[in-house]
Amino acid sequence: MQRNKGSNKGIRVVVIALALVLVINVAPSFAKSPKPTLAQIEAAKKAEAAKRAAARAAAEQLAQANQNLRVLTSKADNARARYVSALAALADARKVSQAATLHALQTTASVAAAHRVIGQLASNAYIMGGGLTDIEPLLNSNGPQDLIDQLSNLNTLGANNSTALDRYKAAEVVARQAQAEADAAKLAQQRATYAVAVAKKSADDAKAAQQTEVDALQKVQEELIRQLASAKQVRITLEQQRQLALLEEAQAKQAEQTPGQAKIWPDIGFKGKSTVRTTQAQQLIAVEYARKQVLAKKPYVWGAQGPNSFDCSGLVYAAFKAAGLGWPNWDRLNAALYAGYVKHVSLDSLQPGDLLFYSYKGTISTIHHMSIYAGNGMVWEARSTKTGLRYSNMYSVSGLMPFGGRV
């Protein structure tokens, strides 16, 4: 038992240590600027590695605890089997003791009956005594020979009862000895059963304690796995956020340096999705969300998707997410990818909530900006770092693509 206590204490120390790891927030928070630095991404990688190491250590502790649980379970099962066997033996011992007790009682009763019969015969046969009921036949004999025969029968009866008395007394001694031995066997079996019951309880308690430790370690590992997934997502998000911001920024700078952009590019066979994933009600919710962000004068920040700042594609993503769209039907993309992710509609059939795209060369790959159609030729948009979020005319940016996108 002392060894088990030490083992359990050691496991508890591990659980507490691992729990402290869960409390310490080693993962970096998202960068204040949505365009994370390489240093921030490197810190996220280190945080992820730390969580992975902690999860691995927890897994090892859990595996050892489960192995200990299997050993203790086997011991508890064996102790339980011995206990069941001891209960069966105790039941048999009780039956033997009860049978011996019954035999002793029956023998005692027989001896007592023999005592009464012989005592009555002896008393009545004593001629000078009181009652002569049992010897009246002798006094009424028909002659000497008849009297001799009657006396002979009486003597024989006395001798037989004397022999029966001796036999019953011997049987009584044997019965009481058997009862004493049976009682002793039952007492010994009761003690053995108690000892086995104590061993069973000890084994069951050790198993239960180990199960508690396993459950605690299991929860720690599950939490570490969750935090590892979270740390991994932080790292991936930071990397994707940086790549997206760099791409959007590069496309916008290229657009500023590209002369001769058309007001509206000709349609050269652009294709989008064949279906629409939103209802008109959802489209209007997205429009209203964009309107509120513009009226709140939120700033333009590369790679941002709210709630405090946005870039052009980030505003579109957040608006339709607010309308109820989520993974896998909706995801964070850049402006060019969104152009192929929606159903194309003609510019003369636009309705509020449709998306508009702007390209510096009239191709999908050179799309650098997008906005949300508000109706009446106007759009809600995150225009640039200089002008922020705006309510603008749909033609205020050069290079409008010849289609709208219906989400």
C-alpha cells in the first residue's frame, strides 16, 4: 500500500505540472498589424513546438498510467475471483455446520427419549414402588411358566434399551464432535473470507485510484491536444495572413503603376460557379454589415478582416460571415480568388450584395480590388490605406471587370 501511495503521489505531481503548462499562454497573440512579421511567425512556430512536446509528454504519462491500470485491474479481478471462491466455500462450510447441528439435535432428542422410556420401565418394574401399570401383566399370569416367560421378556426389554442408550450416547458424542469441527471450519472460513474481502477492497481501491489518475491525465492530454491544434492554427493563420496581405499589397501597388487601364474590361469568357449559396435576405445582411463598418470609419489595414480594421477582401469575407456563411461554404480568400468563387452575373442585372472586381490588366489573376454593391450604382468598399472604408460610385476605380459576383 505504501508503494501505491508513492506512485499515486508521483502521478499527481505530473498532473499538476502538466496543468501548469496549460495555464501558461506560450502562444503569441495575433499581431496588432494583420500583416504578421517573420519574427511573429517564428514565435508561433516555437509555441506550437512547445505544445507538441507537452502533448507528447502527456501521452507518455497517460500510456504509463494506463499500463498501471491494466496491472491493477488484473489484480483486482484475481482478488474478486478469490473472494467469490471464498464465499462459495463459506456457504459449503455453513451447510456442513448446519447439518452437524441438526444431527446433534436429533441424537440428543433420541437419547432423551430413551432416558424417559427406560426410566419409566425401571420405576414401574420396581415392585415395592408406586405405579404397577407396566408389570400388571406379570401379576395376572396364568401360572409359573407364564410368569417366568413374562419376567424374561421384561429383562430382555431392559437389556435392549440399555444397549440403545449406550448406542445413542456414543452417537451423541460423535454428533457433538462433528458439530464442533464444523463450527470450527465455518469460523476459519469466515476469517479467510474476511481476509479475502479486505484484499479485494484494497485491490478495488487501488484500481479506482489509478482510474482517477488516468482520467485526470486523459483530460490534461485532451486539453494539450486542443491547445496544440490552436497553436498550429495560430501559426497557419499568421502565415496565411502574411501571405495574403503581401499578395494584396503587391497587386494594389502593381495596379497603381500600370497605365492604360480600361474603365470596364471586355468579357473574354470568364467563368465562375454555377450556383448561388446565399438567399437575398443574407445578401442584404452582408450589405448592412458593410454599411455599418464604413459609417464607423474603420481603417484599412492589409490582410485585416475585422472587427476593427479591414482590407477589401477582408470586408467582403466578414460581411458574408455575418450573414451566416461559414466553412466549407465560405472562406477567407483574396480578391482574385473570390472572382472564381462566385456565380457571375451581368453588370446590368446587379442587385445589392453582389461583388464587383477590379483588375489592372483585365484578367482574373490581375484583380487587385473588390467591393460590395449597395444599389443605384454605388458600392461599400475598403478602398486603400489612405482613404479607408468608403461609400463610392462603382466606376470610381479603373479596371472594372465585366461581371458581378453573386455569393
